[in-house]
Amino acid sequence: MMNFTNSVVGKAILGGIVLTIILVFALEFRAGSGSRTSSLQTECVVELGRECMDAKDYFAAYGLIVGRGISAKDSRALSLKRRALDGLAERELLYAEAKRLGLGVSDDVIDKELLSGRARVSLPAAHMEMLSYQLGLCRPLERGYGCEPGTPLGLRQLRVRRTASEAFDMKVYERDIRLLANRGHKEFRANLERELVADRLRDIVRARVRIPEAEARITFDRGRSKAVIRSVTLDGSWFGKYAVDTSPASVATWVGTHALEVDEAWKAGQKGITAGCPVVREIVIASSPMASAEEKAPLRERAESLRVRVTKGEAFDAVAREASSAPTAAFGGLVGCVSEGYGPGADVLSAAAGKLAPGAVSDVIEAPFGFYVLKVESKLDAATVEAQGKQQIARGLYLRAAQRDAARAFAGELVKQTKAGAKLEEVTRALTDELARRTGKPKSGPTSEPATTLPALVATDRPRFEISPPFTISGNPLPDVEALEPLAARAFELKDAEAVDEKPIETSNGLVVIQLKEKMPASKEDFEKEKWALLRAMADRKGNEALVRYVAELRRAAGSKLKVDARYAEESKTDAPQ
């Protein structure tokens, strides 16, 4: 053996073996870099060019993100595996770009971070602030929600001391990084170097943002200036019941000029309107599908009391017109056939109606959106299915159009008289009284009292005047109104107190007329007190927006060089944080 190794051939063979071993290690590791290049033996979770972050790197990042005590359920809710994967990919893009630009960090900086127990973790730029706050990775605001402006994001505090008064303890530190990241000191330090370099580039991108003081003043004024409005809410259902002529003749006249619209609606909604189906009237007491049993109980009692009134002799259509919350109240509760076009609960109501003889009144029926009392008028005759079906559909179309027109006419008169100097509240009351007396009959009271009350004046959906509390331009002065555009913004467009918005605001079921009562602008003195904090907060927000765009451009430029294993983003129902 000695003769072989001392021979020229033996030395050449041995030298070749040593050289092969050196080449293998050279390909597998880059000396002093702290990161690995791709190899046949390494499965990359994130790969950028020759740089490869493997499963250990990924789970180290994930462990630092979830910290201590985050459950698998919370991880799924926040998509933390996806966020960890995206954050790791963004870190590598930033790190590579920082190196290209000649950025780095010194050993002293890294050591200082480690000695203070500060570990950095990359989060996706688009979710960085939100997740930092949710996961305890930033200093929270003293008041409100979010991270304190100007403080680092994605910062996990490590345990590096036995007690707060003791010095750095290497054993405590190593135990904590093993627990959170499953890494030894050398690997963890190399990882921190990449995080700090990526953070330097993030800071440079954010620092490019400049906020003009004038822009800050506009933002301050929008957030602090307040207004108060007077408003009148006009519910379309009230006008349908008390301001619209719902006679068959009026419907027929309307159909004469809208026949094509009715025909198209009939083609789309005729399913279920068939020979023999019960033609019904309804009384509806609406309720929420999410209401509790306790909340539903008084609504059921109300429906039962209305049913009793009908069974004791009151006209079903009169009770429906007075008390039902459905649009059909305008027609005395007349529905027609309960077809598929009726909406939620059609199957329940259709089945209940099918068991009733003509003239019979049902018990109270519970459906998803309320409590119902039905009366069967007749059975639909085969010879008149299409004619009666079209009438049924036409009634709904006519009512929506007519009550909208009536509400607009009412709103127009409100605006006209208020602009002329009348008080909005007084005009609302006078117009409501006038319409109620013109179209309604007094409601019958107890036998010992005269019938003097007009149903339209005591209806819960009658025109409602109110004065809002003070609100900002981003607030909502009428939280019970589903406006189709921001009410506050429209209010702030009014320049002077007492000004009326000439264009009524559309809502989900009617209109709102608004009048500016007063406007309270933010003061210059208050702005000067809070200017610097506001400028910092705005710079942080716009800086993060700039970072999101910057990272997106890096990702686009990397193209196919960036490879991400999407399997690591999958959240399992059973796994716990690694």
C-alpha cells in the first residue's frame, strides 16, 4: 500500500479523489456566505438563481412569525404559511437586489441585534403592517389599532436573559432560537444577516417618500372637520301603501305603456305560476334570519295578534295594508301564486297554502325572513294562467315604479319649500299630513273612542325627520339608512349652513333629503400640535405602498429565475406551528 501511494500513479489517483471531494463541497456550500446553492440533494422551497432556501429556512421563518402560542386554527385564519412563504421569497428578492447595489451590514450591527434579542422576520409587503400588529411583531399604538409609526415591523423579541436585570446568556439565547426557529447560532446569525440587508433596502425605498405639509393639512381637515345635518328619510313602502293608486285600473293603464317590460318579466318569472296553484294574500312580520329565539318571540306574537284580528272579522286586505311589512301590503297583501320568483321561503309558504281551501286563513308560518299569515283567495284557473300570471308580475313592476315616482315628487317638494326658507321638519310634517288625509281613512279605535287616527301617520315607515350627531367625512350620519353613495361626502359638499342638497340621495328602498345644519372645520392650532405625528404616519403608509410596488417590480423582473414551492403554503387542519 505504501509503495502504491508513493508511486506517481498512486499519487495521481489519490490527488483525484481529494480533488473530487473538494469540488463536491464547493458545489454544495459557498464558504462564509451562510446560504446554499441549488444542488441535486437539496429541495428548494424558494429558489432565486443559484440561491436556495430549503425547508429548514422556511420553517425557521414560519416559526418566528407564529411565535409562541399561535394555534393551527389561527394560522389557517391568517394564512400564515402563505405569508411566510411569500415573505421568504420577497426577502430573497430584496437581498439579491441589495447586494447588487452594494448594500450590506457589518458584523457589529448583527452582533448588536443578537445581543439585544431582536430577530427580524420578513412578511409580505402588502400585509406587513397588519400582520406585525396581529402577531405582536411591532410596537402597538397606545390608543387604537395598528403599529406605532416609525417603529420596525416584523420584529420578534427573543429571550436572551434569565431575568431582565441579568446580562446576555448564550444558553438562554440558543434555547430560544432552537425553540422558535429550530436553528443553531451559526445558521441563525447567517439568516439574520440576510434579514437585515433586506431591511436596509426596504428602509431606502420607504425613505424616498415625501409628504407635503399641504397634503397633510388636507388629510387632517378631512379626518377632524365635522358636520351636522338635518335629514328626511323616505321609505318607498310607505308611498306604495299611502301615495300610490293600486287599483286594477291604474295597474292596467301602466301596463298599456310597459307591455314589453311585463312580457320579458313574465318569460323570466313564470315558473311556478301554474293551473291549480293557490292565489293568496299575505300578512308579513319581518325578522332577521340571524335573530335569536328571544328576539323572534315578540314578532311571532305580533303576527298571531294580526291573525286573530282577521279571524274575528276584520278584512284581511285592510289588516295587511295597515300592518304587513311586505311590498304586497300596498295591494292589501295580494301575492298571487307563491312561485319561485317569490324569494326565500317560497317552498314553505307554497306548501302551507296548498293545504288550505279557498277562503281559509293559515296559522302563523315561520319562514327564513319573517312570520306569515296567509289567506287563500282561489285556485288559479287553467284558462287564465298567463293572464293572471302577467297581472301578478305587473303589480310588482308597477308598484316599484309608482312608489319611486311618488317619493321623488315628495322629495322635490321638500327641497323646493326648504330652499324657499321653510323649516325642513315643519315641511315634512305638513306634507305627510296632507298626503295621509288625502289618501287614507281614519283607523278604527276601541268602540268607546272615535275613529280619528290615520294609519299613514302612525306607520313605522312614514317619512322620518332627524338631526344627526356630529360626523366626519369618513363617518356615517345615518347608520340605519342603506344609502347607495356616501352620505357624509355629499353632506360635506354643501358649503353653507342651511343649504339643501337639491338632488335626493338614493337608498336601498327609497330616498334621503339632507340639509346642512352646521359645519365645524378643524383648527389650524390643532393641526400644528399633531402635524409631525401625522406626517410620520402618512409617510409610513405611503412608504409601505411604495415598497409593495417595488417588490412587485422585483418579482416581475426576476421572472422564471424565482421559483416558489406552493406546497408549503398549504394549511392543514391538523398540523400545528412548527
